[in-house]
Amino acid sequence: MNFTIEKTVTDESGASITLVDHFIATLNGGVAEISSCDDKGANIVLVCVQPWNPKGDGTRAEWATVEEVVDWFKTSR
């Protein structure tokens, strides 16, 4: 599943600019894998491997869907 994360930063002249990072999320044998890529889905680089879904209460669970992986990655970044 391809997804993006946008963030607004201030450049050296004080202007606000929006940066867009592109990613691909997969579930491979129940293990979440997140890769960065360019805007066309090429130049893929693995950036995260997470074998379980870390719950907010300190427990772990199996990943249910790739959408769950994307939500976790976006909030943990």
C-alpha cells in the first residue's frame, strides 16, 4: 500500500514549505515492512521492520491489516 506523510517546515528564508515523503507498507508473513520510495514508487529503501503491533498499553498484538500498519507508522514517526 502506497502512502505519504506531509510535514511543514520553515526554510532558511522563513518561508513555510510542505515536504512530502512517499512510502510503501506491506505485511510479509505477518511482519510489517515500511519502505521509502520516490513519488513514482521506485528507488525503494527498507526503513522499518516491525514484527508485532505495539499497543498503547505496552502489550503486543498481531497486525490485522496493512492499513493498521500505515496508521501506526504515521503516528509513531
